[in-house]
Amino acid sequence: MPATGTRLTINDHSRDASGMRYVYPVVSRRAGGVSIGINLNPNNACNWRCIYCQVPGLTRGGPPPIDLHVLRGELATMLDEVVQGDFLRTRVPEGQRRLIDIAISGNGEPTGAAEFPDVVEIVIDALQQRQLLPAIKLRLITNGSLVDRVAVRRGLRRIGEAGGEVWFKVDAVDAAGLARINNVRLKPATVERRLGDCAALCPTWVQTSLFALDGKLPSEREIGLLVDFLGRFHGRIRGVHLYGLARPSAQPEASRLQAVPAAWLDQVASRIRETGLTVGVSP
């Protein structure tokens, strides 16, 4: 746990703040309160390498084996500190002192863990034992790249059954943008299919990061493609979380990235809303 008196802020999402292996608390600007994170990638490995990623020492790869006994104990300790202890009063800024969710996320793609479905069950059980469902949501933050796996689909379905939801990363919808931003070779049609499959299994939001690269905003063509892509999911996804750069990247491209003007981000959000989708904006 963080040292007494240490306050969490939206600018510090350190996975080491709790002193635990898998479980960490953050103040989430998108969720609007305290999120208990579950980091299934303590080795800082991911199958993508997004140029805005804040994970230092990021490597390509998957998670190590997850010690479910340790994870279960850490989650129980953290939940009890937040729900029954003085964690919110002593560690969280006023106005943010509420538990919003448990988010399976961390320093890489969490669905790459072979134990992912078991982790979902552990979280659901911990919330049920404390009678926190459905008020406290279980969220999965994912790049959606492993939705085709049977075990991942099983976990997604269970999240949906527990009243939870998925935040599915879509930063670009053309092959060049996916290569430039996420460093993956991926067909846009594959992204569209995986997002549709995910949304059919579990309530799903799209999360999109927009930023300037080398001083240039995303082009009109790129924004047009994004708006058209998202519009095709009207009625199938819950909405879109649109956000800018809140914390510096830890990737080699960091010096090339700049935050977009809030007014410009609002304009993009307005265009997406014209498709009928709900859009939240976090500059």
C-alpha cells in the first residue's frame, strides 16, 4: 500500500504504488473516481507497442504465469482497505473519494494471460462476497487483439453476465495508422470484426486516443474514417471514450507527441455524436 499521507492523482498511474504484485489503486479521470487495477503484465510485456504508452521498459510479448492465490489475497486486502478502511479519506483527493470499478488492465494486454478467465471469476467472487455488485463494475481494458480465443470469449461473457463492460482500444482504422500508432500489422476489417464479436459478448465502449504527431493533428481523412467506422457500431456499442494525452509517453516517440487542443477534441466528439453514439471526452 502507498505510504501514509501519499495522495493518488490522475497524473500518477504507477502500478507499484500499492507494493503489491498485481493489484494497484488509481484515480481514473475517465471512470471519475478510484479504480482498483489488476495488472496481469507485471513483466511490462505487451503484444502491441502503442507510441503513447506510459509503461517504462515496455517489451513485446505476453504475461508471465499468474499466481492466482496471490492475486486473490491482494484483491481482498485492497477491497477491504477501500470499502471498510480509511483509504479513500487518507489517500484520495476530495471529490474523487468513491470506488468506481475494478479494472483488469495493467502494463500490457491482459487477455494474453492464460489465467484470464480465472481472474474474471476471482474478481466477480470478491465483489459478490462484499455485496458490491452491480454498483461496482468489473471493467476490462483491452486492445481486442485476442478476442478470437475461446478462453478470452468465455471471460468476456462472464464479465457481461456480472454487469461489467469492456473498454476496447481503437486508435486508428486504417492499416497505416494501426502500424504508426500501435505498431501492429492489422487489417481494418479484422478490427471491425473483433469489436463486433466483443460487443456481442459483453457491453462494450470504444476508447480512442487522439494526439498530434510531429506537430500535426490527425488528418481530415483519418478523422473521417474513424467517424464512419464508429458510426457503423451505433446500436451495438455503448459509446466512445475519446481522450488526449494526460501523461507523458515512456516510448521512444515521446518527444514527437503533443496533446491536441481541447476545442479540437470537442469538435471530433461532436462529429461522432452525430452518428447517434454517446461520447465522453477527457482532454
